[in-house]
Amino acid sequence: MFGRLSTVAFQGVDVITIDVQVQIISGQHAFMVVGLPDKAVAESRERVRSAFESLGLSFPWRRIVVNLAPADVQKEGSHYDLPIALGLLAATKVLPGDVLEDYIALGELSLDSRLAPISGVLPAALHAASLGKGIICPKACGGEAAWAGDIPILAPATLLALINHFKGVQVLSPPEPMMEEAALGPGRVLDLRDIKGQETAKRALEVAASGGHNLLMLGPPGSGKSMMAARLPGILPPLTPSEALDVTMVHSLAGQLNEGKLIRTRPFRDPHHSASMPALVGGGLRAQPGEISLAHKGVLFLDELPEFSRAGLEALRQPLESGKVVISRANAHVTYPSQFQLVAAMNPCRCGYVSDADRACSRAPRCAADYQSKISGPLFDRIDLHMEVAEVSAEDLTKPATGETSAVVAERVKRARDLQEARYQALGMSIRLNAHADGELLDEIATPDEEGLALLKKAAERFKLSARGYRRVIRVSRTLADMEGADGVLKRHIAEALSYRRLHVK
Ligand SMILES: Nc1ncnc2c1ncn2[C@@H]1O[C@H](COP(=O)(O)OP(=O)(O)OP(=O)(O)O)[C@@H](O)[C@H]1O
Ligand SMILES: [Mg+2]
């Protein structure tokens, strides 16, 4: 007796079709799963057996062999329960085998035969669509699968409901695609207007948003750095439909989708500085995506930057450049997207008050140099905007908030981004933002006028700008020009861009 159908294995964002073959032969009673199963897959046997018994189905007490092919791909996770159970149902002729051929099945079984939610349903559904197949998944994941387009979806709550569907006793209605509600609900939306004073810092935040530049904020405790960073997603344009699908896919693989709803707001991730390397860049037992991938197309906020482990910070360098992260495993390399905008915040020294003579500790200014040296030059070099945030004055704090709202700023940001997109598209480039322009392209689009060039030269000599630092200034100038809708880069753009170069950071 034989049953077969398809399921999937995940390798990063790549989805691989796995053939499940179930054979029942005579011989000594055994239930074997072969084809590189991990512990969770091996445990499927117990869950499947228990689910059969809870349904009162006679379990074949014979020799059962489940083969998961191709054999050289590691099978990980609990989503193999459902395909194994269905294969067994086909082999025992409870279900007709041919109806299963049109589907990819995945789901975890609980002991009482309910189907529990699993990660990775959206990428699996997209994969099924590309094969011209439908998908069978737990009910809780149906809304997620529905985003894969017009494919047949069966999302039962229990194994019994699925059996009844195939027998024509009870019809399963197709699930509706589900969307996430507005990020935080009314009254809790983080608005730029809440920030009093700090006009220079707010301007830098807008520049970062407009050109997609990475941003470092340096300032004493309580100056509003964390507050500012949390408001960056609110001034970025909303995700495009294809970006939303990309972001949702990574969250689905990480098992972090809220009830399978499509994510439409830009991610904002703020891992604690004690986060481990796998938590930060991805990896661990099942090569899960890390914070930098969960921040894909959004903002990664590293508060108290020097407190992060040096290895963790260095591991950011490659993804910052390439927009993806490659995790090496024993038998494969796994790639996740990680195109995030980095916002980092730090105090100038451990006590935080090195620039305030009255409050600085006795080790100033030595401690500032020590503290800041924890961050390597190459990492600093990948951050276009360095900004000093001053303490909020008492006067500003006592005044009512009268600044611009996030909505107003977001509109300007969108205009500046549209200009960049049109320019790079006309040039036939794949990049969309100034932050990703470099080399000759930068010379072509952002060479300043004569006055600007003279200022830049003077500054380069005076501040000993490195080649990278020089490029950073030009890149930011281009964004400043775009924010005004100006064609060329002028002296005033260079002057402002120079103000965002490293200040007190050694
Ligand atoms: N410009 C401001 N306008 C209104 N409130 C502010 C401002 N700056 C700071 N605050 C208030 O101070 C609190 C602390 O700010 P925040 O946590 O952003 O400071 P921080 O610079 O991140 O400090 P730390 O270095 O200690 O992390 C905020 O929750 C907010 O209530
Ligand atoms: Mg803070």
C-alpha cells in the first residue's frame, strides 16, 4: 500500500519541494521516517499515531516507511506531521491518493488531531503557486496563504475536517487574505510632533529618511535619541505591495507573523545590546532569520551601540553593504534578505556627560575615547550621517509641542524619494536611493558646483577627510539637493552635509 504527496523544506528564503512517500508493507511492526529528519520530524510519528487514535481510525500496525526525498536535504520542523498523516491516509485508502497530488501540504498535528500553526506558510504557498498547485495548511495560517494569489487553499482546523472535505461530507470555505491593522492603534501612533525643540536633530532624521542613509546619534542620556529613532518609520513611505510580501515572508519564516496577517507597516526592530549573534544576524539551530532580516525594508535601531558585542557589530558590515546575509551551515549556505536602514544611538562616554564639565566623571575625557573606540572605523564609515543630539532645554520642554506632524514630513520625504527613483530608473540602475550610490555613479550625479568643490576641498584638508568620508559628504549633499528639488549640488548642500560628519567620535 502506497501514498504520496508533496510538502516543502526551507533553506533561508529558498523553498524546496519534498516528496513524501508512505509505504505500508508486511513485516514486523515499525514506523520509520527516513531522509535526514531532525528530531522534530522524527517525533512526528508519535503525533501522527496519537492523532489517528483520537479520530478512531485504525492505525496500520504493520511496517510503515516514510521517505522524504530528496534525501540529502535536511528536514527540519514540525510541519511534516500533516503530509505524513495524509500519506498514511492515502496508503490505507481512507483518502483517494490522486486528489492529494494537486496540493502542497504542511502543518503540525496536536495529539487530538487539531492542526497547529507553523512558520513559513506564505513562502510555501508562493512556491505552490509557481508549481501550479494548491496548498493545505492549518486554519490559523489560511489568511497568510491567501496572499499567494489565486490558488486552491484548504485550511482546516482539524484533520477530521480535511478528511470530511475530501469525502464530500463537509466543504471547507477558502480563507480570506488578512491584513494587519494600523500599527499601534489610535492614540499610540508615534508622531514627530511629540518631540519638542531638537530642530537640528529632526532635520537630520528627515535627511536620513529622504536618502535612506544610516544614522548615528550621539548625545547625553535623556536627550530623546530613542524617541527620535522610533519615529523614523512614521516618516518613511508605506511598503509597496511587493515589499510587503517580502517583509511578510521573512516574518513568516521566523514564525513571527501575527495570526498570519500581511505586514504593511515598515518594520522597526530594536534588539537589546545583550542579543546573541544568531539573534542579531540569524542562525542557530534551524538557521532562523535574525533581527537584521526582520528589519528588512525597515529600520534596525541599535540603542547604546558600544554595548553590543564587537563580533555582533562586525557581522553587520557585510549585510550593510550587500543587503543580504549569508549564514553558513554544516551542509548548506542559507541566505536571507537584510536591506535595513541602520539607526544607532550612543552616549559620548559611559557616564554620558563628557561634554558637560559640571557633570562629567573624573575620568573624562579618557573614558570617552575608550568608550567610542569600541566601534570600528569601517562600521563608522558605513554610517553617512553622524549627529550630535544636545540636551533639550528646559524652555523647550515646558512649551507645548508645536512642531510638524509626521504626516507633513512624510510627504516631503516621499517627494525626495520619487526624484531619486526617477533619476536612477532613467540611468537604468537598480538602486532607488542615494544611500546606495557609490563610485563613478556618485561622481556623475553629485559633483558639486565650483564653490561647493572649493569648500569641500578646504574641509577635506582641514578635517583630514578620508576617501570614504569624502564620498559620504557628497552622497548626503545629493540628498539635500533632492530635498529641495535642485538639479545640481551647491555650496550650501556641501556645508550642511559637512555638519553631519563625525564630530566628537574619535
Ligand atoms: N525633545 C523632547 N521632547 C519631549 N520629550 C522628550 C524630549 N527628549 C526627551 N524627552 C523625554 O525624555 C524621555 C527619555 O528620552 P529618550 O529615552 O529618547 O532619551 P535617550 O536620549 O534615548 O536617553 P538614553 O541615552 O538614556 O537612552 C522620553 O521618553 C521623553 O519623555
Ligand atoms: Mg535611549
